[in-house]
Amino acid sequence: MKYIKILPFLLLGQVHAQPKLNVDQALTYCVDQAAKISATLPTTAPNLPRNILNGKTQWKYIDYKDWTSGFWPGTLWYVYEYTKDPKWRAKADSFSRELTPLAYSKAIDHDLGFQMYCSFGNGLRLTGNPDYKKILLATADTLATLFNPKVGTILSWPRPVPNMEWPQHNTIMDNMINLELLFWASKNGGSKKLYDIAVSHATTTMNNHFRPDYTSYHVVVYDKETGKKIKGVTHQGYADNSMWARGQSWAIYGYTMTYRETKDPKFLEFAQKVSDVYLERLPHDLIPYWDFSAPGVDSPDRPNAPKDASAAAVTASALLELSTFVLDKTKAQMYRTKAEQMLATLSSAAYQSRSVNDAFLLHSTGHKPNNSEVDASINYADYYYIEALLRAKKLREEKGILSKL
Ligand code: GLY
């Protein structure tokens, strides 16, 4: 009788039990997978791994122009950071250099920050190579050409995109990540105007991209002459008013980084608001569905909506950093614990690729409305996963998360 009474609680405990994070085991796994990827890469472009679609084992390769081109070189820099093996440094250098033309060509997209800061930015942090610094400073100036002072943000897509009312001005939430390059450049020999552009972009986005509950629109379209907001819409999410998981994770990461760079408390407060609404609405395993409002996601039986492991990896990395800024010790610890739990789940058999394919992770969703990269392995999930693991390791060792070798 006694057993019958406690059994449901034991079972409940099992269902919600969180796996523990073994950070070195997970990092070693990443190094082993990276070695497998490396062994099968083409010798000429396109040779940057982007995705492995569900049911396949072969990478799709892209060249330096693709928005995700910085993630493989960036991943290699993180592998070098963990192993300190010069073999990985040489690979990271070589793949980063493939992206060099982006610094000196006309900006065709806002993604330059993603591309160049994940690759050369990490390279500079770990090696101090002056070539990388020159390339990054030139890229920051190139990115700044997309800034519209009447609107106060950087244009994301300088071309017609359905529903964006071209030639009006569009800005997507993802663009917050590109600000890191501008902040860095303004403090390392670039124009001070780059700092002002980054702050203006973060502030204007804070004022226009969020609903009263702090969930974000993926895209805001502005009148390019008056700067007035025309509309908030989605591009990769379920609906204009829904919380697209990766969009919100870019917001969490972007405002945490903006606080680091500005030390303006309004950004720290905002980073917590956009994190809290995301955390409150997560499923029990802390890995979001691709959109928090996708059909059936709120129903108790949780149907087979695709997950987005990439959003979880981005968020875990950001929350680890946020936990170092929040003064309320209980709240800071909550962010850190949640991030470690996310990483523990991502490191389980349910999410690691292991023998399924050579990527680090399964179950990311790129662009569900286009039916592209649904429940797939994607390079940015791997990049933010290894970044977050390194951050978790450094925090355990009481080192700064951006520390050098
Ligand atoms: N920046 C594009 C995406 O997150 O899919």
C-alpha cells in the first residue's frame, strides 16, 4: 500500500529528472565529432559544413557568402581553445581566411557580424593576430554602411523579401548579434560612431520589436524616410504575433552582450525580461519547440512539433553570461542552473548526434514555414553548443567567460 502511494511521485520524479552536465565529456565529444567532420571536408569551396538534413548523413557545404559561413571556423577556434592543439589553430585560421572578401565587398546582408566575429573575432581573442584585427575593423565599417540614422537601426536585408515592403527598411531580431562586432571595433581602433550605431540599434529594437509581455517580433518594417514603425511581422516564425524560439534566443543573447559592452542597467533589466518569458514557457526538458505558439505546442500531450536545439544552445550560452551580471544571487544562480540543465539535455542521447551523423547535435529547425532545415543538424547549433560548454567550464573554474588562452 505504502509503495502504491509513493510510486506516482517516484515516477514523476523520473519524468522530470534533469540529467547532470559532464562538461569535459561533452567537450571531448565535440572534439571527436569535429575530427570526423574535418576528415571528410572537400578541399575546395564550397567546403564549409552548413547542415545535415533529417534522415541524411551527408553535410551540405556552403561558401563564404552564406550567412552561416562563420560558424565552422568559429567552432574550430573553440576546439582549439579547448584542446590547445596547434593542428586545430591551423585549421581555424585557414577556414576563417576564406571569409576575408566579406570585409572588403559591398554589404549584401547584415550577417557580417555573425560571419566575421564568430570566426576572426574568436581567432583574435585567442591569438592576437594583427591580420585578424585589420579584417575585423574593415568589416565593421562595411556593416555600418547598412545603418539608417532616420530609423536608428541597421538594415537587415538590402533587397526585396516577401512582405517586407521593399524599399522600406527591415530589421530582424537576429541583427542584435551583429552589434558585438561594432562594439569591439569602436573600442579597438575603429570609429566611436560604431559604438553609437550599436547603442542606437539596440535601443530602437528594444522600443519597437517587443510586445508588452516581452516576446519579440521576428521582423520590424520601418519607413526609411521618417523612421516610423510600419509593422511587426514574422519571417521564420509561426505567426506575426508568435514567439519564434530562435528569435527570442537572439534577443536574450543580444541584450546580455549589449549590457556587457555598455554597462547600461536598462539593457541588463531588459535581458532578464526577455529571458524570463522564454524560460516560463519552455517544455520540461528546456529545449523549445521551433515556435512557442506553433500548433499544438500548448496542449498537454505535446504533439510532434519540431524542436529547435539551436535556440537552446544560443540561450544556454547567453544565460551563462547573464548569470555573471545579475546582482540578485538567487536569480543569477537560477539562470546558471537553467543553462546547465539545457546543456545537460543537449548532451544526452536524445540530442547529441553521436553515431547518427558527424554533427554535434540533432533536432534544430532553420526555417519551418519554408519547410527548410526542419529537425536537422545545423552548424550554428553546434557553434553555440560548444561555446556554451566552454563558458560552463570557465565558470566552474572561476574564469571569465571571454578569457583568452
Ligand atoms: N539568422 C537567421 C536564423 O536565425 O535563422
